[in-house]
Amino acid sequence: MITFMVRMTFAQEDRADVAETLRALAVASREEPGCANYIPHYVEGNPDTVLIYEQYRDKEAAEAHRNSPHFKKHAVGGLYQKMRERAREDLVALV
């Protein structure tokens, strides 16, 4: 299982647009055969920061996600154009 979190920050004026884009991206991503979880969150007390918790069956499924038309449309063509900062944290399960 491949698990990671992506943290992105956005300008306050982009909040509604970012939320709509994240909803569309989440719906499409969850339909991918190798996607186990795709859950976008706002950080409580800091609504300009978004965390996306993602899990994929394997490296190939994660790569398929990054190459999907919906990722290119909503992430690369949408979120990445508006984000101020982005960081990815790869996670390793303890149990």
C-alpha cells in the first residue's frame, strides 16, 4: 500500500474554487481501480491550508493516478495553478 499526504496552501479568495476543484478530483480519483482512499481536508483553524490523504494499492496505481485525465485537469490545470506552497509526506503504516 502506498500512502501519503499532500499539503497545499491557497489564497483566501480562491477558497470556494479550490473546494469545488477538490470535490471533482476526489470523486474521480475514488473511482480509480487502484485508489483505496482519497480524502481532502481543510486544516481546522486554517482554512487556506488543504491536506489530501491518499492511499493506492501499489506504485503503479499511484502513477496511474498522476497520469489520469482528471488529475491533469483538476490538479495540474487547477490546484497547481492557484497553490502558494505544496509539500508531500510519504507515510509508513505502523501496524
